[in-house]
Amino acid sequence: MSGQVLIVDEVATNRIVLKVKLASAKYDVVQSMSVKDAIAQIDQKCPDVVVMDLGFPDLGAVTLCQHIRTSFPDVPIIVTATHESSDDKIAAFAAGADEVLLKPLNETLLLARIRSLLRAKDAASELKLRDDTKRALGFAEQATNFEAPSTVSLITAPPAASQRWTSVLTSVSGIKTIKLHIDDVFEVGSGASHSDVFVLDAASLSTVRAMQLVSELRSRKDTRLATIVVVLSDTQPDIAAMALDLGANDVLPYPFEDQELRLRIHTQVRRKQQQDRLRKGVSDGLNAAVTDPLTGLFNRRYAMPHLERIAERAKESGREFAVMMLDIDHFKSVNDKYGHRAGDAVLIEVARRLRNNLRLIDLIARVGGEEFLVTLPETTQEEAEIAAQRLRSVVDDTPFHIPQLGMPVPVTLSIGVAMSGDEALLTPPFDHLFGRADAALYSAKNAGRNTVEISASAA
């Protein structure tokens, strides 16, 4: 399953129709017909996403949004509405909703929105997970309340639109705004490389040009970590879905109320700051103690308490995680034949390739001379095997170019995979789980190396 979605709607027909759409996309769907029941369900087991109807009496949907934001601040909330009402829409956003969609729901846009929100949720969850790990290691520091002003860049062609949006955004605290013409975004000195959030006026562009710009922003080194908000005509739900899947963080339907723009930008700025803390957090006062100085990967000291956090989360969610042991084949012969400097270069490049082919939430650590540990949270056995084969291939497919040798060096990996399985395996020090992964690794070695083996007890 891709995650659990809670549908909250007092109309049974609405719940059934929405459940069919979500279940066909492989989401685990649970339902509630009242705000009271929904609060009880969420407090007992929080879902990954909440989709709620705005039509409950006495501002029930707003109350539910506020409860979720207070108790579970990182859970995505999508509100659905039968009629367009600016006041109700703004109230929902102010209470913490991530999106308000009009019925009948466009299935393509709905699913794209859920995927986008889940990606954002992963970053928030990983931040908390890494903070928990730092505390377990005794490295937690007092968090600072200071945040440098975030830069929001408006990418738009029509001067009138630019002027209006700039005026609206100046009222959002904690940001500064710059204006970029569409043709100047990637010019040296444009300011794009320092932007935290891009607001792209796609309504004035052709679809192809707008989507190209989203893709460019997401792929270029200087802008790939920025947040992207795309402004599109409210008659283009399929294009909005495409923008989200290309990497946009939010899509704002045009025309819009000024307050909606303020609230959406405030949310995106907060999330961007959260992601920045995630990327920076481990390095501040922690890197030297918990990272391998050669490869820059985490070491065993970090990996073990972090794995405990992953196991605790697996117990709570009921979802398995995968553990991989990876070993460089014939590494001793590389050292013997080419020298230790070449061996170090191989280790560094293997680490780089592995790290670049894993998700942000995955754990990778160097736990021995040429041995690596990878843990994949919330992963099925099929997904783990696909990931292992990808890691094996990314090392095997391209020979390593060692600067001092002037010749390519072939390098391969053997990989053993074990699934967390039943709850008995989720207790530190995880000897049984590591034993299964090690056994699978030895099987891969005995099978001729450069192979992936899955623990027999997990098959």
C-alpha cells in the first residue's frame, strides 16, 4: 500500500466513490462519517493523509483541521467542498488545510495532490526521526528560534500581475520578495540561486513552456531544493496534476483571493525551513562523531540508534522495513593491486553512488572496511528487491575512474536483504535481523558475487 487515507464525510455515497478512486491507486482507505468519530480514529492511529468534506455543520471541518494541526502537525489535510465559498475556503486554509478541492473531484489532480503532500510529509517525518536519533546519542542542542528571512521569487511576465502579487506577499512576515522575468530566471546574478520559494505565473504561459520551467527549476543545482508554487487557470486540473508530479510543491488556481496566496506561501515557507533544518541539522556539532570521515556516510554509532527509531515506527504503523548488507566484491585485491589510495577512491565513489540512489528517508552507513548498511523504512519485500538491484547496477554498470591510475577499474557489490518481519525482530540489538541479512549476503557471495539475495525466511 502507498499509505493510509482517512475519508471524513457524512454522506455515504461520497465516501464510497472516493474510496474506490483511492483504493484503485493502492491506498489503504479508512472512513468516518462524523467529526467526533474522525477525531477518535485519528487519536488512536493517525493516518498518512486526511480527506474531509467541508460541509459539516457548525464549522466541524475547521474544528477537525485545528485538532489535527495541534496533535499531528505534519499530517496532510485535503478539504473537499461542494460549492465555492471564499470565506469557507480561507477558513479551511487558516485552520491548517493543505488544499481545498471542489467537487466533483478530478481524480488525476486529487491523486497527484496526495503524492505531492506525502513527499512533503516524508521530509517533516525524517526531521523528527533524525532529531530523535541525535537525542538518543546525547547530541541534541537547544533549538534556535531565529530564522533568516526567506526569499520568495515571483516569476511572471505581465507587470500588473507581478505588482499585485508583490503587494500581497509583502504582508507575509519573515519573507522578502524579488521579481524575475520569465526569460531571466537562470541568468547569472538574477537572484534565483538564493530563492527559497518560486511563485510561477504559468497562467500566462503555454503549457509546454510552464512545465519545462518547473522541470528546470527542480533539476538545476542552484534551484532544485527550492519550493515551487505554480499559478494556473482553475480550468486546467490535468495540467495542475502534471506540475505536481514534475516537482511543484503547490498549485494555486487562478483567479484567487489575496488571503489564499498569503496562507499558501506561509505554509510553503514553513516547510522549506523545515527541510533546510533537516539538511543542516546533522552537520551541526554531530558530523564528526557519527560520520565516516572518508566517505561522509553515517557510521555504526549513528546507524544503530537510528535503526531503533525506524523499528519503533514500524511497530506503530504495522509496515515492514528492509535491511541490506552490502559488500564490495574482491576489495582486498583492489588495495593489493592498485594501492590504498585507489581503494579509498573506490570507497568514496561507491558511497556517492549509493547515496544518490536512495530516498531522503533511507538510512545508509559504512559499518566496516568495505561493508555498508542500508535500511529502507516502510518498504515491501518487492520494493526492497528492486532497490537492491538498482544499487547493485549503479555500481556495476559504470567502471570507476581513479585519477591516479588513468584507467577504469571494474567494481561490483554483493547484497543481502532481510525484511523486518514479525515484531520479535524489532527489538535491539537486532541480532536476528542482521544475522539474516548477513546470511543473505554470504549467499550472494557464494552465488558468484555481483548479485542480490533475499533472506530465505523473508521470502
